Amino acid sequence: MERVGAARDLVLGYVHALNAIDGAMRVAIPSLERLADVLGVARSRQISRSGHIGTYSYTVHGTGCRFVSGNGTEVDVDFATDGSEVFDLWRLRWYGLSLPEPLDLTDQDLRAAVRSLHPLLTEVRPGWFSVAN
């Protein structure tokens, strides 16, 4: 039961970190209406595809972006066509491994944690999750 609790805390930590990144990016780039807009801003060359904004470094990739905080914690997120933030178990696991006190959890533990957080989190397609509106 302890591992499920740790996995649940990790998933909630990821969601909290993602919300903090969203807020920081929108303060730093006032034209952003949502975090997904960072893709368009980078594609239009208003910002580079990688760099530093506030206390985060970022790298735009494909349909997403990887953010690294000052303490080295990594939050990688993809964006659905509607602009919503989506993530999979790999991104959650990588987040856990990047924490100041790394947490290495199995996909099974993470999947159980994500499912236990329904309706806060929804599975938008097999293996991919999003925070419910």
C-alpha cells in the first residue's frame, strides 16, 4: 500500500509542478493563453526552441515541451490538438527519477495511482492522461 501512496503523491506532484510551470510561463510570456501556446510561440520564432524563462529551462519538441526547474526536476508534457496537457507513464516515471530524492516506481504502481485519481485525471487515449477541466 505504501508504494501506491508514493505513486499517488508523485502523480499529484507532477500535476502541481505542471500548474506552477503554466503560471510561470504565462507571467513571463503574457501572450500565452495556455501552456500549449509555447509551441506556436517557438515555431513563430518569438522565442527559441530551447532556452530559459524565469526559473525554468525549456526545450520544445514535437508536440510538447520539457521543462527543468532550478533544482533539476523535469516535467515533460505533450499537448493534444485541443491544447490540453497530456502525459503518459513514461513522463511520470521520468519526473520521479528527476526529483531531488529520486523515486523509481513501476508502470503498474503509476497506472494504479493515476486511476485512483479519477475524476481529477482522465485517460484521453490509451496510456495518455490529462487533468480534467
